[in-house]
Amino acid sequence: YTVAVTNEHGCSATSAPHLVAVSSPPTITSDPASQNCCLNQSITLTISSLGVLPLYFQWYQGFSGDTSTPVGTGSNSLTTPPLSEATSYWVRVTNSCGEDDSTTATITILQPPKVTSDPVGSVICAGRTTTLTVAATGTAPLLYQWFNAFTPVGSDSPSFTTPALNQDTSFYVVVSNLCGSVSSDIATVMVLQPPEVTAQPQDQSICAGEMATLTVMVSGDEPLHYHWYNGSTPVGADSPSYNTPPLAA
């Protein structure tokens, strides 16, 4: 503004211009964004705002408008402490002309994987398969990778059917998600070798009324059980040798 001053003799003077500055209250142009966070990790929230400087920032824990729990350091960004549960934050921006409140930003906690039931080893006969299963918790999606020693096997599934096995073999599974991975205990599949007759019982000649002793030799994983037969009739005890009764024919 300027002002002009005159008198009755027609003399006049004009002042220098003077500026009247008009300040505006702050306006938040970008609210803090809700985000996901892994268990016991920190996350940084940021806002953008306009308004006459200086601008002052006060962050709060809770929902927008709840000023009972102030946090932060007076900056347009806030780095949270390590979080173990879902937590909400918002910020109030002020200057000499007023204030503006942000919307609420909620931090959702993602749980890392945890094996709750390890795969259990089993005993199978050579040439057969078996199915191993793991149970795990954690924020989905959970990914599963089975291993035989250091070799990946199987598909992305909590269960794994082995190929036909001919020797003892160990397996484990790694469960992973966005927040990490965990390995199960090792499950060993023990493979039993079937019995194999290495020495057959031999034909014998005896006199009428005498007994004969028949013997077989076998290899294979213990315990081995023996079932002797006369034709289709079971006879004898569970033993690699069999004493016949006195025979007349």
C-alpha cells in the first residue's frame, strides 16, 4: 500500500509502498502410507506439506485426532521402533496460521515362518516310496523347498513323496516367506532290504522212521522270520532250521 498526503496549497507527498504479507495455514499434500512390516523390524513414514515456514511436525501413535501418545522428533518423517504388533500413526503440521492433520497410517506386522511339526522319518522296503509332511505357520504366501542333502527335490508343497528308494536317505524342507526362512529337522527314511535265500535247504535221503534237519541261509535286514511248509501246510517254528517228525514216506 501507499499513502498520498496533500495540503490546501496543493502541495503533496506520497509514501513508499508497504507490503502486507498474508500467511496461509499448512496443507498436507501427501499423507503417510500404510505399510507392511516384518516382525521386530522398523519402518519409516513420510509426509509432504505446504505452508508458510516454519512448519512444525508432531507425530502421534494412534488414530488421527488422538493426541494422547506423541512420538517422533519434529520431522516430516518418522522411523518407528521395532514393532511386534499392528500399530497406527499420524502427524499434525502447524505454523503461525493454523494446523492440518494427516490421515492414519497403519503398520501391519508380517509373521516369519515357523515350523510347528517337522517331517517324520519312516521305515520302508527297498523299491518303495513314502510321503513326508511338514506343518508351518507364518504370513502367507509360504514357500516350501525340500532337499535331499543339498539337492533340491519336490515341488512347492508342505508334503513330498519320495522316489523309489533303495538305501537310507535323509530329507528336510526350508519354509520361507517375505520375512525370512526356517529349516525343518532332518527326516531319515530307513530302507529295509528284502530277504534273499543264499543257501537253499538240501534234499536228503533217510531211513523210514528217522527225522531230517533242513537248514536255509538268508541275507536281509533283521528281524527275519521263517515260515516252513509241508506242501501248503505250515510246520515248524520261526527258525532257519527245521527238524522234521519221523518220516515213513
